[in-house]
Amino acid sequence: MASTETGFVITRRRRLYAAAAAATTLLLIGLMALALRPGGIDGADLAIVLLFALTAPWGVIGFWNSAIFLWLRLRTADAVAAVAPFARPDPQRPLAGRTALLVCVRNEDPAGTFRNLDRLMSGLLRAGWGGHFHAFVLSDTDRPEVAQAEEAEAAALAARLPVTYRRRTANEGFKAGNIRDFCLRWGDGYDFMVTLDTDSVMAPDAILRLVRIMEENPRFGIVQTLVTGMPSASLFARLFQFGMRLGMRSYTLGASAWQADCGPYWGHNAIIRVAPFTRHCHIPRLSGRPPFGGDVLSHDQIEAALMRRAGWEVRVLPEEGGSWEANPPTLIEFVRRDLRWCLGNMQYVRLVGLPGLLPGSRFHLWLAMLMFFGAPAWTAMLALLAWRTATLPEGAAIFDPVVGPVLLAVVILFVFAPKFASAVDVLADADQRRSFGGAPRFLAGFAAEFLFSLLLFPITTLAHTLYMLALPFRRRAGWTGQVRDDHAVPWPVALRTLWRQTLAGAAGTAAFLSTSWEAWAWAQLGLAGLLLAAPFAVVTSLPELGRWAARVGLCRLPEETAPPPDLLTAGPAALPPGAPG
């Protein structure tokens, strides 16, 4: 089945995609240079163009993935099958192999973890395939009170279901080391393993589908599902995951058309063939001291690259359904998670040059780094623009009055293209409109999320920049638990955490106001989020606002309109009170 997509067809798709992305990037850079024409191009203008060139590829990639998505949706009866012909396995096919379900935990509240595992294993038993599955809770918890609670929950569950609990006394190798320990101790007894995080929720049917895909395609090493955010009563999480849902569905489907057998792996809600993973995907400890040496935090993309190097295919199932995760409930927790990813992704600098990696795998590693490298480029570019604006003669302008607004519109289009494409797709389909609560409710949610993203972007960009500047001086790296429960962010915490954003916003405002009100008004696209960072964190965390948003259906997800049984039993956070209606 996989062989029909490989060879000449996939190579041609990749070359066309690369040519289109390169040409579009050059056109964007040229448009920036054209917009800076007033007063001539000097050294500062050249610096702005170079910084812009570092930020452009991310938006271009999203734009072309979105264009492919819309083309497929318009031209094919089954867009998913067109790019992933393996996505429709025989649902009656008997299972032959054994699958381990791996839940990796570290200092998290165990109640939700074991409740979800109970639901999943019980569902597999009811489906008649329970004998083919065994669950392993792989704990790296080092807090005694949490470990004690884990042991009690595990003992109660193991008395009824095939569940093994193992706790390591040292967090060696972080999550990758945790999984490798399983592979070396128990891996010989299993054909496949499904990796799950503490906040992962998967439907039994989704697990069975993954196993059948692997058994029908013996050259598949990893199949990654399209993970979507669970409904939440947190206003921050509702807004974020609404936009993420729209962005990821078009981005992932479009990317699958040219990534094909060299797809990404996101570390959870995926199925892996155990034998080649154990043999080929061990990540060595990097020489030197943290942060760039030592154990690797972001293991997933490296493991995908090593699996592909060994000749096994890495695929994405670009279709929503039965695979969820919880998102951080507040801005503070969101930034904390992002910075951990930043640290892990920067270690790819040491790994991207590994011998034998395929070009597609190196691309994924560079893309993962570019996601964070773009932050200091954006920050430096905006700072340079503020300085240039403040030093201009009275009446002068940095940007051409015609080309400048066109450039801004194009940049916004490219950055938001995946969400725009999915919005067009939803509005064009009556069933999808109903699943999101109807067109008026969907449009209101889309507008709210658009404003939310405009405010969030400069906050996280500056956080990434400051973190990366301090990265060479860090001497510790680790995997810590996350606060996943809804909670309000107190003003002192918001101000203490986000004072740098607030100060930068105030400085930028003063610089642009010193020139003209018009310059200040344009600059608000980047400055408003910085100035409002602390109140943004507080307001989006307020439980009463989250409950109100769930009640009126702001940023409603399809799972709230027609709640799946797997989320109804996943605990109180999965479906907020008053969501349907």
C-alpha cells in the first residue's frame, strides 16, 4: 500500500513544494526591501531585511500546506485517503500482535492518569481485543507523596486489568530514557507500543485502528495521530485549542501530501514498532554540559529521524478522531511548557548533522529549531524598527505608504493561513458548521481567537528570545510536572512573571509615539500584547470567564456539540459544564 505513494510521485511533489516555498520566500523578502524604499536602503534597513528573512520560512510553509489542504478538499472525495491511503484499514481485521500502552508520568496528579487508563483498557476488553494489550505506567516521579498515590492507584487498577506499574529512582535520559528502559526490560514481548502522556486521552477504536494500520503496512515504523485539544472550562485553553484545532487540521493534511513516508513524531498519541525502535532509535547522551550537552529533552523528532534512517517509514494519520490532549490552562503554564520545548529543540543543533539522516528528517529538525530561532529575529527586527522610527526626521516614514500595508497584510495572511484555510472549509460544509455550534458562533469564536493570537504572539516571542539569550548560561535541564487544573493567576504572579514584556511594551510605545500617532497605531499589532501581558494572563485565567465561555459556546469544539463517550468518562475537565446547547 505504501509503495504506491513513493518513488517518482513523492519526489516530484517534494521538489514542487520546495520550489514554491523558496520562490515565495524570496518574493516576501523582496517585498520587504521594496517597502523600505523611502529614504534609500542603508545598513539598518539591510539588517531588517535579513532578520525578516529568518522569520519568513515558517509562514511560507504554513501557507503552502494550507493551499494544498484546500485544493485537496475541493478536488477529492476523500482528502485524507488521497495523501494517506493507509488511513482506512479493514475494521474487521483480527489482531495478530501484542501492543503495550505506555503512560509516562512524572510528579503529576495520578487520579486522572489512572482514570483514563482504566477507561481505555476496559474499552479494549469490551471490544474483545483486551488480550492483545497490556498497559505500563512508567513513572519517573521523585516526590514521595505523589509516588505513594501512584502506587495505590496502580495496585487497585492492576487487580482488575492487565496493568504494570514501574517507578525509576532516577530520571536518567528523561522521557526517552524512561521508554528505553521499557524496551530493554519488556520490549521483546510486544510488537507495538502506543506512547501516551499524562494528559493523553485516546479512544479504544483509535488504538485498534492504529494497530490494524501497522499490521497492514509492515514497513511502517511510527504512525502519529493528529492530536487535538480537549474541551476546557479555562478561557485561555478554550481560545488556544480552538485556534490550534483549525491550524493543525489544514497544516497536517497539507504537509502529509509531500512528507509522505518521512513524517514527524510528536512523542505521544502515536504507535511505534518496538523491535526497530529498540534497535535503531537510541539517542546517545551528548558530550559536554547542559543545556547543549547531556541527555536530550526533545526526543521525538530525533527518534523519527533515526527510524527513517534505518529504512522504516514514519507516517502521520492526518485525520481528527479519538486522539486528544489537555492544553495548559493559563498563559503562565503555557509559557513554561514552551520554554521546556525551546531548551529541548535547541539541542538539535548537536544532532541535525548526524550521518545518514534523510533530507526530510533534517528538514523536520531545522523546522523545530526555526520555530524558536524566529523569536529573537522577530524581537530584534521590531526593536530595530522602533529605534529607526524614533530617529527619523519629522514627517519621514520607514515604510512605503502603499507597499508597507500590503506587506503587513501578506504577513498576517501567511502567519494565519492554516487557520483561515480550515475556517473556509468549516463554513463551506453544513455538518462542520453545526459541529462547531453554527456559523455565527463559529465566526465569533474565530474573531476572538484571532485577537487572542495577536496578543499572545509578542508575549511568547519575547519570552523565547530572553530564554534563548540566557540559554548558554544554563547548567541544568529537566522534565518537571505541569499544573493542568484550571486556576486563577494572581496579579502579583502575573506581574512578577511578565514584567519584562510590560517594560518592553512601554519602551516601544514611547519610541513610536515620539514619531507620530500613525506609527504608534501600526505598532500596536506588536506592542499591545506586551503592554497588556499581565492583565491578559489574569483575565484569561479567571474561572468565571471560562465557565461563561463554555456556557455560551464561545470557541466551541465538535466534542462539545456531540460529546464522545470517551470524553464523557475522562473526568470533569474534559467536557466543561454547560458546554452543549
